[in-house]
Amino acid sequence: MSWLNRVRQSIPFIAKRETPDNLWHKCPACGAMVFTKEYEDNQSVCPKCQHHGRIGPDARFNDLFDNGVHVLLPTPQVREDPLKFRDSKKYADRIKAARAKTGENDALINARGTIEGFKAVIGVQDFAFMGGSMGLGVGAAFVAGIEAAIADRCPYIIFTAAGGARMQEGILSLMQMPRTTVAIAKLREAGLPYIVVMTDPTTGGVTASYAMLGDVQIAEPGALIGFAGQRVIESTIREKLPEGFQRAEYLLEHGMLDMVVHRHDLRRELARLISYLCPGRQAA
């Protein structure tokens, strides 16, 4: 045995420490490494650059409702895979995979509760569920949220996050645009406010319908908001678009939004708006 092997064998073996894969979060904006727990405790906002990460319905409801207390609205039952669509895989299989990944039935979830004592119904689109795409399920859930707000005599607040209409449902997905518009008209006839909070990203048919019809239009900082993509627009008009085009701050500057609100301030700002738009309706 050579002296090298004797030295190697005399060194005590130390097992490699196992570290969880999800211990750190890398900010996609500034590249900073942040403890995942610290990141989640900060409402998924980067403490270094204030980049707002995407969050799902559970986190939204817990952050916005008083003490996180809320009641989920039943998910409307709709016909699944009405066109028997298939591309590289069956649409039915894509739905099953999205449900297994998110634990949700579809891309829009509603809940009722109170925000600083004011009753409200909140709908949240989850981009993790097939890009938050709008199909029959999203349209039905939106209408159900409006109806619940009318029944409770309170505002309906929608948090949008979508890549647009769900192509696997074809024309049926596009029909949700007028359907949701009619539901908003009913809410207004009842004298109740409709508040939109656009998050990253809000695009396509969602932007062309209920995302731009709010009595008050809010967006989170840095949110991508638009109909067509920037490259598509540039190739169509054959011009270079301005820096920050389709970002929340640019839209605010050009009059398409009422305000851009940091996620930490959203709860207080929504309560203030409800107090203005629904005076005297604070919960007992």
C-alpha cells in the first residue's frame, strides 16, 4: 500500500450534508439569493430590489383578509374538454397535471371575507394553473364571484394573472369575454364597485375584457400588462417600442391605470377604496 493510500484511508469520512433544494430563492430581477422563508414572509417580494414574485390564491387570501380568515366559494362545474382537443398531449391530461400541481380545480378561485372590517369577495387568477388562461371554468368562476358580491352587497375584487384565452377551448374561451362583461354590468346595476388589481402578467383576452373594466384600476409594481406581445407589436408597426413599454409604471404614466401599489400596501389601500365606494357597509 502506498503512502498516499495510507493517508487517504486515515482521514475520517465525513458524510455530505444534505441541504433542501428549496432553501434559497434566486430573485429573477436582481439575482439576489434570499432565504425562501424570508422571501415568503415578505409576501414573495425581493427584499433587495422589491421585485414582486407571482403568488397563488392561498397566499393572496391570507395576506388580504382580516387574520387570513376567509370562506372559499364553490368552484362551478363546467364541461371539460368540450372540443376533445389534443396537441402534443390531450387537453384532459393537461388539466389533470395542472390540478395535481396547484391543488386547484381551475385558474380562478373566489373567496369571501372582510378587509379591515369591510365585506368583500375576492377572485384570484393563478398563473401556475395553465398560465392562468381563461376558459369555461374561469368564466363561470368570475360570474359566480360577481353573483356572490351582489348577494353580500359588497365589492368584487379581481386579481388578474393570465396569458390570455385558453386555446384548447377555442371559440368557447373567447365567449368568456362578453360573458364576464355582462356580469360586470350587473354588478354596476346593483350599485357595487368592481376593483381590478393587475399582477404579472396580465395579457391577451383577459386584458381585452374584465381586466380593463374596473371602477378602479390598480397594478402591482413592474407587472407586465398588455394584449399582444412586444415583439409582435414591433414587427407589426416596424418601430422600436419605448423602454418599459407594457409595464405598470408606463401604463400609469400614460393614463391607463389609476395607481400602482406595492404588495405590502395593498390591503390598506383596498380597505380605503371600499370605505370610499361603499360607505356605511362595514361589517358589524
